[in-house]
Amino acid sequence: MKKALIGLVAIVAVVASLAVWQADQPRKTPPGQPPLEALTERNLADFTNAFNGFDSSVRLVLLLSPT
């Protein structure tokens, strides 16, 4: 029983370490794509102009919410 508990704690520790390591990695975008940005009131006009500037292309807006 004690070995199983130690094994479970070790697995949880490894998974948690990998999750923290992955979250700490720098985010990259594919070549030719502008870098990722957080949408704020200051850059909303730039976003709108860029979004509407490509009317002949397929466009996608992805909104993520922590709730």
C-alpha cells in the first residue's frame, strides 16, 4: 500500500512538473503570422482594421474565457 502511494505521488509530481515547464515555454507563431496579442481597448482599432482588411480570406476570432 505504501509503495502504491509513493508511486502515485511520484506520478503526480512528474505531471505537475511537466505542466509547469510547458506553461513556462515561450509562445511561438508560424512563420509569416503576426505574433499573438491580448486584445485591449488600446489595440482594438488596429485589430478591427487588420480583421476587416482581409475580406477575401477566411477569418477566425477565438475568445478564451477562464470561466
